[in-house]
Amino acid sequence: MLMKCFGIRCSNTDFSYAILSGKKSDPKLETCETIVFPKGYSRPQALKWFLLELEGLSNKHGSPSVWAIKGTEAMAAKGKEFVERVENEAMVIFHAGNVGVNKVVRKVKSTIAKDLGLIGKASALKTDLDTSIMPEFKDASEKVREAILIAWSELK
């Protein structure tokens, strides 16, 4: 059976996701997108909306066996925006558990680089990673690229 991984990059205003299948040496980007959170929602309403979006994505694309979350880098780990992002990430973990996923990982860029066979430095993702095997990568937004990288790092 072909391995599928759902990579997600949350912020407090939107989330980007990518679903990859295949192997680390031959990844296939099935779909990717950035979805903006609705404005004017209370925090509980926004979290409920996000959970419903995740459910819709799972229903549309099937539930991948691994969910991978792009974690916040240390420099951004403070303030209200950080708290909201962590709450959003918690909703991803909650949803994955609800659909029976047993593996949810959260990584920062240095760990992603290491898991993609590079030196464990975030800069290696930009300087040393050959993304030509996935032509869609070069045209993706920065947030979608992060979602792609996190999913790619979990393929076998």
C-alpha cells in the first residue's frame, strides 16, 4: 500500500497543507493549498471552523497514515499569536486522533532537514535540498513549501 502523509503548517490567520504519497526518494504531491481563517469569529468559533475544515479534507482526500505539523521555530515562540498557532496545531492532533491516525509528528526546520538526509540545519533546506523531483515545489508559496517539506520528511 502506498504511504500517504498530510503535512500542515498553521498560523493564526491561515493554514497550508500538502498531501504527499510515495517514497522519500520519489515523492508525489497529490494536493496542496492555503486556506484563510474566517474573520470575525470568536476563538471557539474559529477552532470549530478549523476542525470542520480538517474533517472535510479528510473526507475528500482520505485519511493519510501520518500527519506532520510544521512546528514554530524558537524565535516565534511567544505572545498571543504563538498561543493561537499552538491551539490550531492541537486541533490537528485532535482531529488525527478522531480519524484513527496513530502517528502525528511536530517538527522544526532543522529536524525536517535531518530527516530528509541533510545536515540538521534549517538553511540546508534552501541550499542543499534537491526539489527538482517535485516540479510543483518551486511555484508554491513559502507556507505551502513548509507543508510539503514536513510531509516529505515523513515518507519512508
